[in-house]
Amino acid sequence: MLMTFNKRAPNEPNSMKALRYLFLTLTLALATHVTHAGSATWDLNPTNNDWNTAANWTPATVPDSLTDVATFGVSNLTGISFSEMTTVGSIVFNPGGQCL
């Protein structure tokens, strides 16, 4: 996404400048959050039972957005807990997949 900001607006009201900076800050914060999330599959041998631990997923990312898919197959650890508030778009259970 390309954003252009006019650096030369000497007569621009302070409220517009504040809105411009707020928009830019929120856009950057959202982009940062999105880059840390992603669809993933729960590992056969996860390091612990925490959904929010990236090392428990392949690839090593935590499914935590409305566009992410969490997939479960056979795993040696199925009693999952959450250490943070989490949102996920969908959950898929492959044959043998389960979570309690």
C-alpha cells in the first residue's frame, strides 16, 4: 500500500495534522500485528500446551487473526490452553486431529 503525505502544508490546522499522525500510527501498528500472525498447523510434538507459543506451530507463528486458519492433525499433546486473548478465522481438524 502506497501512502503519500504532503510535508508542506503550513496552513493545515493542528487537528488535521493530529489526525494524519494518528492514521499513520494506527496503520503501522496494524501492519506490525499482521506480520506476527499467520495460518499454521499444531505440531506433532509441541513444546508445551500454549496456543500462543509460536514454537508449537508449523510454520512457527501463532494463528491469531480473522484471516488465519489453525489446523490440527495427530499430536502428542491435545490439551491446549491460551495465555493471551486469541482470535482465529477457522479451525480445521484433519484425520486424527483433536484438541481438548
